[in-house]
Amino acid sequence: MPADSPFVALSRPERLVSVQLDGTELMLPEGENLAASLLAAGVRSFRETPVSGVPRAPFCMMGACFDCLLQIDGIQRQACMLPVTEGMVITRPKGTTHG
Ligand code: FES
């Protein structure tokens, strides 16, 4: 966990597994909440809005706001609703799709 992360793990993970985030390998705790694990790893922006391109990050952590949307193994999903699993391939949706 990076020293500058404001998020602190309450327990030591049993096992770290490899995931890819925009082509960069991260080691995250297997079975823990994906959004919380990415925040603890220092990820600050999860996506950019399709209209204005502003960065967004998890807000509600309970599946209501959709600010944690990521493309995970080719499907857009809410990171706060998923556990970390080994080999996840994650990309962050970027900005506008029109002009
Ligand atoms: S953080 Fe709100 S839906 Fe995931």
C-alpha cells in the first residue's frame, strides 16, 4: 500500500493476487472488495465521465452511484460490488466518446 493512501487495511491480507489496471500490474488482496483495494493501492480516479470527461471515484461503496464503473474483463461493472480475483484485466473508461 502506498504511503500516501488515506485508506488503511484493517487486517493483513491472506493472499495477494495479480491484476492488470490499464496495463500495469497491481498486487491486491484476494477476495477483498475491488474498489476498496484499488483505493488502498493508491488509485484515485476510476473513470472519466462520457459527457465532460471529469474524473470520478467510488462514492457510495454500495452499488448506487456508479462512480466506480470500470471495464473488467471486457464488461463494464461496479468495482464496489466485486471481490478481487486473480488475473482480472481492468481498464478505466476515458472521457467523451463524441468529438
Ligand atoms: S461506489 Fe457507488 S456504485 Fe460503486
